[in-house]
Amino acid sequence: IERLLARLEARCRRMLALQIGVRDDTVALDKVIQDNPNSAPTRADQQASLQLSDREEEIIKEARAGLALLEAEGSAVAFAEVFSQVKDDMETVAVRLRKTDTGVVTVTIENQIIDTLKEMIEALKKARSDKKSQGGGGGGQGPDRLLDLLAELKMIRSMQKRVNERTEVYGKQYAGEQAPPPEIGSTPEERERYERIQNELKELSKRQLKISKVTHDLATGKNEQK
């Protein structure tokens, strides 16, 4: 378990460094685009955004490998779900960058990925420290659990907080209480943006259900039955 914790922490640190780089370059590219006439991306801007999308895809590969390790281990259900949601957020960022969408929503998602990775690294560091101080035991949680219950609950709280924050960010992208249907967009670009928001809101709804399931699994001890 200590070796697995170390491998996961190292992988999260790599992803964090790469994601910070993509975020910083996204912010810089958006500034360039906003300074263009009509804030329209040039061909060069589109190419730069495609390159950022390719870099995001490399981070996604790291996330998939880390998620496979967690799913094979089986006990850290909340942490595994956080890892899965981070991967999904990275995939959303990659799609947005392929569309040369470098605006506030894309950067917000990138910032949330960075914040989540930092929390994950701290949780892994603490788990490693606890294992060493307890001689490999789990401090009452059992020697075979990757993370203790408190760490898992903190992960659930963070997931819920991110859903709330993301909902607010999407809400600022349109007028009214509900996201407009794509067909009412006045331009193809606007219709595409509304469709993307609709799809991402559906994913948020699925994410909320997953948080509920993870909470239930912890409450019933399902993660300890493996």
C-alpha cells in the first residue's frame, strides 16, 4: 500500500505540473484572442489551442493510468471517484481547447483540476505519513485501506463543492434560470456553445448521482467487501 501511495502521489505531481502549464498558456492565449479584432481567433490562435488540447490529452493518459491503479486496489471509493472526475474534467478541457474556447469556463475547469490535484496530493502525503507512523497499519481503519474514512469524506465534500461552483459558473453563461436550447442560438457558434453547455450540465447531473453513490458505498461499507 505504501508503494501504491507513492506511485499515485508521483503521478498526481506530474499531472499537476503539466496542468498548470496548460492553464497558464490557456490564459495567455485567451488574452491574445481578446485583443484581436472582434475578439476572433486567428488561424494561428486556433493552431495554438489545438496544441494545448494535445497537451491536455497527454495529461488524460496519466489520469487513466492512475485511475486503473485505484480501481484495482478497490478500497478508496471516494478517492477513485475524484480521480475519475478529474479525468472527465480534463477531457472536457481538451474538447473545449479543440474548439478554441479559451474563455472563463475553460479556465475555471482547469483551475478546479489544479485545486483537486493539490488536495489529492495532500491526502496521499498524509496517508503515507500515517502508514509509516503506524508501521503499515491503518490506525483503526484496517491495514488494507488505502485512505482512512476521514480522508474519503473530505474527498466527497470537495467533489460536492466543485459541482456547486461549476453550476454557478455555467449559470452566468446565459440569462434566465435554465440553459437555453441550442436551436435558439442566433449564430452557428452560439448554437454550438449552448449545446456544449447543455451536455456539460448533463454530465454535472451524472456527477451528482455518482457522489450520492460513493457516499452510500462508504456508509454501507461496500468498499470493505472487496
